[in-house]
Amino acid sequence: MSNPVSTLKARPSNDYQSAQEFLNACFPPGTVKGDQGDPARVGSRIMLQPPLQEGTSRSFKITPSEYGQLRDMLKLDEQRPIKRDHFVRSRYYQWPPTFIRCCARHDDCQMHAHPRSNAIANDLGRAFNQAEMAVPASYGWALQTRLNQKYYRFQGMYAGSSKTPDLAVGFKQNGVSKLKLVVEVGFSEEYDQLVNDARLWLEGQPSVLMVVLIKLIEQPRYRNPLREFDDDEIKALNLPSPDEMREDLEADPTTPALGPVCHRGYAWTGALSSVWVEHWRRDGKGKACKTGGAWDILETKDTGPLTFRLSDFTPLQAKDDVVVSVAWSTLAESLSTELRELAADRFDDVTTKSARRRGSLGSMHGT
């Protein structure tokens, strides 16, 4: 049987001259094996030994249809173990159309694409819902607020893409929904990818008038605090259950509101050092561009709330404009709660995987 990935088109990238060259580097001959050990067979379980060092990544550019072909051929999952404490993670960004494979320590990476990033989106969603009641009924349209709803039907070079924003706001008139404002919140997502998101919305969805990017910065960046312990040593720590840990965190008055969140001397989150906000619109040529500068909510929290005006993206007249705002005290409370939940999630993830490797998942933490 011929190599099933040989039909992929060659496309240039920063790392390799072609997709095939990338695949040859990631999957040397003899290292891709199907269920029956046939190197040419791609089965439901594949053992990969890509030559990527810990914490590094490689990428190449392919179209959505080519990625679908690659995904089906290699049965790509979000993450695939390559040895006990390491994994290879696959990710595809629809624009730019880039396929990325990452190699990292298993417990240093999180299951969540945006760990606990929805605290701000949830608060904004509630504020927009409240603002809807202030819109005069004479306009004949209703404000619509959506959290984590997937959108399709992008246009131009973004045709075929789909995207799920953290928050989407629009209005419905005469039975027709029009998406106008998108909020993208990034935690683990890199800033460049957030910018790509803004371009996708503004250049691929003609109805969208504004995109707000919010980037949360955790310092220091998370690393599993038990990474130097083997599984038997983790068991010997006699750690509590995840639920007991949550109770401990809720009862601990010493934890700073914005982190770091520590438990028994181990740091499960860093501190939120910055929460950056940017507004993006279209320029005169229809291209996405940042309007004004970026500002840090943590630095401006004493000067006023996070504020929007409905007239910026709806047909409200100035005399009927409605201000949508979220007070810093509300955001701080939500972020504090979410940081504790994130710490408990990470703790649960690390200890559960350790127990699973020991074969004692049913009696976790020695209980």
C-alpha cells in the first residue's frame, strides 16, 4: 500500500518547504504503525515518535480540505500520547490555514483551549442582556446575546471557516439576525491568534462592525508543580480529593484575589498580571485594523468600568443610546472565582492522570 499522505499538496511554510517534508520529519519511516503493526496502514491507534523537542512545535500551511484529508488518514486527535509523560498535540487554525503539532510534557498543557477565559464574557453577556431592556420598542428590533455559539458562512478567503466566539452580540429585525459585535477572550491563546480571529470576523463576516480582543496574562506561566514527582511519590503526598481541595481554597483567606492560587505549598495558577483590551474595526479598504491603543483593565480599574455603547454597532440614534458597562468589582469577583476553579481543574487533571497510570483510579489519593 502506498504512503497515504503522499497526495497532500506541497505548500511553503516558515519551518518546512512542503507539507510532505514536514510529515517526513514528524513521521520517519517505520514510526507510524497501525493496529496490526503495518507501517503503511493507518489504524485507529497510531504510535508516533516525532522528532520534536519538549516544548517545541512545527507547522505547515494546508487548506481546510487538505487538513480534513490528513485528519482522516492519521486519525488525528487533539492530543496523542507518545510516552508516559509526553504527548503530541495537533491543532488546525482555519485562518491562516495552518496545521500545528506540539510536543510538551503531558501535565504542562491543559485540556481547555481557553482555560477559564469566559468569566469576562459571561459578565459582559449579562450586562448586554440588561441593556436590552433600555432599547426603545419603537426601533422594532431585539438585541441578541450569544455565548460560545458556533458561526459559519464566512466569505472571501475565509469561505469554509467556522468559529465559536466567547461572546457575540447582534440584533434581530423582521426575523433576520445580524451579528454586529464579537468578543474574543484569550488565556492560553497567543496574541497573534487573537489578531487572526479579529481579521476572520471583520474580513469574513460583512455584518460584523466591531471585534473586542481581551488577553489575560498569567505570570508566571503555568507548569505542573508536581512535574518532578513520579506517580508513587505523588501518591505518597496523600493529597486531598479535588472536591476537598476546592473547599480548602474557598476557606483560605490568604489567597490573593487574582492569584497566584497555591495549595499546600504548590502553585496551581500564576497571578493575573494583565488583562489587555483592544478594539478592532475595518479600515477604508475593508481590512481589519486596531482602533486606538490597548489598555490594561488591571491598571485602569480605578478609573471606570469596562464600557460599550450600543450606538457603536447598532442603528440606535444618539438620543436613545444605551451604555453597557461592567464594574471592576464584578469582573474581579468573577476572575477570582474562576482562578480557583482553574487551580482545582489543573489539580484534578494531574492527580487523575497519575492515578490512572498507577492503575488505581478507583482509589485516588490513597483513599
